[in-house]
Amino acid sequence: MIDAAAPTPAIAGTYLESLLAGQPQLEASPLAWLKALRAEAVERVGVLKLPTTRDEEWRFTDISLLGKTSFASALSATCLEASDVAHFYIEEASTRLVFVDGIYAPELSSPNASSGTHSGVVVSNLTAAMAAHAAAIEPHLGRHTAFKNDVFAAQNTAFLHDAAVVMVPRDVSVAAPVHLLFIATQKDVVSTPRCLVLAEAGSAVTVIEDYVVLYQPRWQEEAHFTNAVTEVVLADNAHVTHIRVQREGSKAFHIANCAVSLGRASNYQSVSVALGARISRYKLNVLQTAEGATCALDGLALISGRQLADTHSCIDHAQPHGSSRQLHKCIVGGSAHAVFNGKVMVREGAQRTDAQQTNRNLLLTARAHIDTKPQLEIFASDVKCTHGATVGQLDSEEVFYLQSRGLTEAAARNLLTYAFGAEIIDRIPIASLKRQLEQTVLEQTTNPP
């Protein structure tokens, strides 16, 4: 049987048809709510258009190159051995879910590896999770990432046939991180990764969302398209540390949406690192739904050549006594272009909100550029909110000081550039991943493409 959410002739003739037409036909879901969710998303894809620089939210980000490229879904996953992907594994993470070109790879995964220690913790793909936990998943899957006006979120939801699901029961703290690994291996393929993290009251978990590419000689430097959606829900007093790393190929397209819901006195810590892709965009929305919630958002974009990296964020303080801190850095070389658009919203009645937002940008060449737009929208009177942005080059006095200590000018510049980015990497609480990323940052600042 074919699901009611299968593509319809209404979208024929549009660019987005090429994204939908190649997707595998979905088996009919026995769950009416999931069928309805897919059907609504398909309807929105048929109405929405690919955004252009004439759209306010995209005016700094030209994705016309994406519209000129045709993608199809992978008909089957590339057959990989554990030895092929072992170098992507994170030694502290005993629990791992692996998806290859958007398709779950159970032979490469270690779901619920810690279930013996933490009874009730669920780490599995959506199919398995639905079998036992459909009632807990229904209120959240597809409910937090708005897709009515976002064509990429709609396209992801239209073909929501699998996902990485992490569920942590009440008052359970998971000591080891959970690794969600998404591997791209095929050219001209679109994948729609999906993640759902549910942290019940008093629980704690660290989740690593990791996007990588496994180059094959026959298609090295070819394009693929990753369209990802993540939903993170924190109940009262829950703690979630969310590490997101995007290190895909230099000709890839990466568009991602992440929605976070914060319960009373919950704490969300996020570190996002963007290193790869020809064009990437990460949209992070955090909603404070109850009093006393806190969040810290740290980000780094390290790009060069002709890369474009766009970070959009919105922290919505809808309840009182909330606090947020955001530091986003961009290191831009070559003819690359970075975008930061960060909004902090303090709604009426959200008194005693404390919010700080900072965007710092380092331009390494005369051709590199950054568009930055930090924003505060405040509708409450008793708040403490600050924001700011800086754009500049390396300090010549600092370079001279290091030269006076025996470093060459090039070595001095490389060291200062590395230190600028390492501040964000250092906030990742996983030692082996931190070492990997520090090495990558060091190599890219020393030998930029």
C-alpha cells in the first residue's frame, strides 16, 4: 500500500518535485496521526517555493545553486563494513545509531548499549521505538518544528519514515554520550535525517548529532543534499547537552532545522560546529515554556574557499525567570561568506529574564565577508539583556608580539586563528571529539583550502 502522504500531481513541474519524486514510496502507516502529519507536510511542499534572497529570512543567503541541481533519494544504502566507519566512532559513546544516506544501518549501530545500567532508556530508530512507545512519541514528533512556512522542514516531514529516537526516563542520568551518526556516501542523493530527543523530568543526557561524508574515489567532490530536522524536548528539571557537528563534503548542501522546548527549571547546553558543505544553513529555535529555564548556545563556523555558512537562531523567553547565553563565532577565509542572524525574544510577562548574546567574527582575507544581525525584541520591563557583534581581522600587535617570541608571521597568524576558534571547541565536554575537532581546526587554519 502507498501512504496517503505520497507525492501528488499538484507539485508537478516544480523544482521541489525533483526532491520528492525520487523518494521511496512509503508503506502505509497504521497510525492515523502519522499519516495525517505526512499528508499535511506534502500539501505544504506543494504550496511553498524555494526561498530566494528576496525573502527577508534568506536575504543574505543565496541558495540558487541548490535549485539548479537535481537530487534523488537513495534507493538502497551503501554496504559498509564496521572498519569503513570506525574512524568516525567516538570512544566515549557506547550507544550509537548510524544512518547511511538517510537509511538506518543496524549492523553499524549499537542501540541501547547501556540499557542494562539505565533501565528504560530508549535509543533506537523510529520503527522500533514506535512499536513500544508510540503514545509517548505522538505528542512530540513533528509538533515542535514548524513546517507550514518552511519548505525544507515540510519536505523532511513529508517523508518522515525513519528517525533517531532518544528517550530518557524520569530521574535517569545517562553518563555516556549517545552518538547519532549520519554518513553521506552517494552523489546526487538527498537524505532527510530526523532526530527526536525526549528528556523526562529530572533526567540528563548528552547527545552528539554528527554529519560526515565517506568519500569514494568515483565521486569525490560531488554534491549531495542533507535536509535535517531535530526536535529536543526537556521536561521539568531535565538537562540536555547537545553537540552538533557538520563536516560534510565541500560541494554538499546542508539545510537543518532544530527546535528545542524547555520545561520548568530545565537546562539546555548546545555546541554547534560547521566545517563542511558548499552551502549550509542551521536554524535553531529555543522556546522557554515554563519558569526558570536556562540555555547556553555556542557555535563556530570555520569556512573558506567559496563556502557559505548561515546560522539562524531564536531564543524565545515566553515565561519569567529564564536565562540564556549565546556565543557564536565565525572564521572566514578565501571568498567565503558567513551569516549570523540571532534573535532573542522576551515576551510580555517574562520578567526577570537574563539574556546575553555575542557574535564575534574573524575575516582572514579581503574577499571574505560576514553579514551579522543580532536582535533583541523585549516586551517586559524587568529584564537584563545585552547583545553585540564584532567583525575584524587579526590584531597586528598580537601578531607582532608572537613574532618577537620567535614565531614566523604565518605561524603567529595560524596560532591566533586557532585560538579564536578553540574557545568554542573547548566547551565540548567529550574529550575524544574535542581532540578531533581541535586537530581539524588546526589543520584548516594552517592549510586553508
